[in-house]
Amino acid sequence: ATSQPGSIQWVDVSDAFYYSSAGSHSWYTGTPSNLKMTLTSSGNLGIGTTNPATLLQLSSNNPVLTITDTESTYRYAGLALGTNGGTWNLSNGDSTTAANSHLYITRNSAGTDNRFIFHRDNYYFGVYDNTNTIKTVIRANGDSYFNGGDLGIGTTSPAAKLDIDGVSGPSTGIRVSGGTNTQFAVETGSTN
């Protein structure tokens, strides 16, 4: 290994070495140009960089961070983002169901307080309500629905299932166009 002036060094038989200088600790393999990891005096850990700006910084061409669950019964791998105000969990699967392997955004890791789901196999995005029930689904290749309340277009306080509020002009209203079988139907319930 190449010498580092003003540092404490350790070299092993595989030509990997470590050095400490001014409170920072770095690990190399072979030469100083082959940096593997640095721990700064402020506690930041850098992989592939000598000057990590955050608690953990990865630096490489196309870096990928992999988190793998090796447990075979319940499939769950996640990342928790927490503050004093609460925690959001980004997870693949949920810890209570073996069959699920979707992307969840939840308020806890138990799968009992879901907020959003990106379904891996059925290609949809879903939004949960406060009872942990999916109320809105947007599908790329199937039916979508909004069951959480009224839908407003041009208004933030819809007063009906579909409330369209536009300014006057040729763009206002509903337009239905298509081939010879295009229909627009308004149906009401029974009057009995």
C-alpha cells in the first residue's frame, strides 16, 4: 500500500489499508485512489467519498442501496423516515401478509395504518382512508374509481358526486366524442 504522511496506518496481506488523520478514518484497497469508505470526525459516513455531507452518503457510478428480507414467511423490507412529529414507512410488502410484495407508504411498519399502495402485479395506485380501506384506485390497464367522497373539477368543495365548475366560454361543460356508438347517459334511481 502507498504511504500516507501524517497518518496512522495499518496494512493487511491483501494490500488493503486503513489510515486515520485529523479525526477522519478512511479505508482503501491497494492505493489511495481506490477509496472504499470514510468516517469523518463529525460522524458522517461516506462510501466512495472522502467528504460525506450527510450521516450516510454513497458516491459511485449509478449507486444502488439494497435492503433484502431473508425471512420466508412474512415478506417485508422497509425504510423508516421519522421526526418528532411522526414516522413514514416506505416498504416492500407488509409484515402481516406473506403474499404481498407491493410498495406501501404507511404510518407504521405493521401494515395496519396504510396510506398509499403501488401494486406490483396489477399496475395500480391506491389511496387508503382512515379505516385502512382503499377508497381510490387508479389503474393503468383497467377500471379506476374514487369512493372517498365527491369529485370536483374546477372546485375544491364539490357539492355533488361530480361537480364541474368552470368559467363561461367554449371550454365549459362536458364533451363526449367518439364513433357511431358513443353515448352519454344520465340515469336516476327508481321513482316507485
